[in-house]
Amino acid sequence: MISDFMAFCFPGMTAFQLAILAVSALLVGVNKSGIPGLGMLPVILLAVAFDLNPGFATGVMLLMICTGDIFAVSYYRRNADWKIVVRLLPYTMLGLALGFVTLRHLNRPEHLRMLIGWIILLLAAVHLVRVAFFKHAPVPSHWAFSAVVGLTAGFTTQVANAAGPVMALYLLSMKLPKNRYVGTCAWFFMIMNWTKLPVFCFEGRVTAAAVYAVLPVLPLILLGAVLGVLFVKRAPQRFFEIVIEIIVIVSAVRLLWPSPHADNPPEPAPAPAEETAPAELPPPIPDADAG
């Protein structure tokens, strides 16, 4: 019976892929309720484990983070800074649309992913300089600043699932307390990710196979969410911020690495050989004994 269950939920998966799926589910839970920005790690793990089926990997990832969003919002539902969320959302939706259109017309998404990595590194450098030398300088409050952040977040999440580092740097600059930081992330990403869900279904990345693969690992997402809550409760504020900063930089550097198949795209399948009609046989020789 167990073998039938495994064959139904995880058809054709290796032990390595099952292990990556389980670890990714745990990390998604931790990311959603405790360490925003950590979400790039399961993205990378799933991309490596299912490198021959990237659409399936991104569909599974979106379903897991949508589930993690529910757990996070349930716990931090009163901790969001709604002024920040409402200010960013219109521009984020526009960024999602731009990312969708770009992906449909871009021949080499790998180049765009690397560009996003450089942008995040630049933002991280600006943030670190600000913390070191301009700690008490006010954060820009002009609408254009929010527009740039919202557009960037929406665009990067649609193109490379990389909105986490962008939002992490923005919210760190706001000097939010830990609970308010995580609560704001939880609500913002739940709205954004559930908006992406119909798009991923339309693109064929969220399929029944992805749903079947995610359902058995839901308890691991919940366990990760509990671990994330414990981390927020016990980690000092500055340690919490340093962890986020390190994850942002590592995520950006990872975006600069070419994917395994970036320079060797799969060759198109050869066209099926044309069937030729069998040679016409000569008429049968009449039987010598016939009439």
C-alpha cells in the first residue's frame, strides 16, 4: 500500500529528489515564519533536483510557498505594517505583469536572471553602506521610491523567484521590529504569491502532479513554520538582521551562477522518419494445377 501511495504522489522520483522535496518543504516553512529571504535556497535545491523538468520544480515551489504563506499569516496576522503593504502592492502587480510579458518574449531568461543578481548585489551594497555610515538617515518616503521597490519585487518574483532579497533589503531599511518585519513579509507575499497562482496554472507549471507531490509534505512545511517562529522569538534583533543580510548576499551570488543547461540547451527532438509505403509485390504466379 505504501508503494502504491509513493507511486501515485511521487511517480518516477528518485530517493535524492524525495529528500530534496522534504528539505525544501521544511525550509519554506522556516522562511515564511522566521527568516524571510531564505526562500532562495529551496528554489535552488528544487532546480538542481528536477533540472530536467524546471516547470515542475517552479510549480511545486509556488504551491509550497502559498501553503507556507497561510501558516505565516495565521500566526502574524496582527503584526503587518499595512501602510507598507498597500503602498507597494499596485506597483508589484504591474511588475508581475511586466515579468510575465518579458518571459514570453525572451529567448535567454538566463541573462535576465544574472542581471537581477547584480541588481540585488548593488542594493545590498547600498544597504550595508547606509547601515555603516548613514544609520540615522531617513528612508526615502517619496512615492517613486515605493514604485521602484514594488516594480522590482513583482518583476523579480515572476522572472526568477527572487523577490525575497529585494523585500528583505527594503524592510531592513525601514528598521522594523522582528515580528512586524515577518508579519509584513507574510501578508505581502501571500497576496503576491496567490496572485501568481492562476498565471502559473495558465503556463502549465502548476499541474495535478505538482499538487500530488506537495500534499504529503505539508506537515514538514508546518514544522518549518514552528521552527521559524521559535527563531524569531529567541534571536536578538541585530542577529536577526545580520542573518537576513547574509542570506540576501548569498542569494544574489547564486543568481549569477549559470544554470547547468544554460549554455547547452536541449536539442530539439528529431522529426519522426517519414513512413514509406511498402514496395508493391509482383502479382502471384498462377497455380500450375489450376483449371
